[in-house]
Amino acid sequence: MRALARLAIAAVWLYQGGWCKLVAPNERHLQVVADVPGVGPAHARKVLAMVGTVEVGLAAWVLSGRAPRTAAAAQTALLGAMNGGGLLFSHGTIPEPANMLTQNLALVALIWSTARR
């Protein structure tokens, strides 16, 4: 069951980072990043790709099963920073903030449940 949970968590990171940020950059994600002070539209694609690379790296880390609590802390910190930054700087771009927060809360619960086993 633990391996299945790790696979599910990694799949989220691979889709969000690999697909939505690297392979086929999502326009809404680009806009959210562009709204961050100091980034702007000129640098949004590069910053989005950097975030996507980190997310793909997290997927690999989760799949490895190494240092699960440290990985859980890193994932929680990244989700907190991305959610907080999105709500703070780009609140009008996120169509359903409560939906985003609810989904990410469920993901964090799965992450920590898996890390603590």
C-alpha cells in the first residue's frame, strides 16, 4: 500500500511539474507566476520551467523512498509557498481557491501519512 501511495504522490508531481510546467506549459500557471513580484511576463516561462524541474525532482525523490520525512517536509514547504504565493499575488487568476486548497490539503495528508509509516 505504501508503494501505491508513493506512486500516486509522484504522479501528481510528474503531471503538475512535467506536463503542466515543462512539456505543455499551462497558461493559468504562467499567469500566476507572472504575477509574482520581480518575475513578470518576460520571465514567467523560465521561472515556471524551474518550478517544474523541482516538481519532477520531487517525484523522483518520492519514488526513491529515501528520507521520507524530509521529502514530506520539502513537499509541504513547496506546496505552502506555491499556494500562498498564488493566493497573495494572483488571487484573481485562481478560479476556485478553496478547491485548490482542499485538493492540496488532501495531498499533504497523503504525503505525511505515507512518510510516517
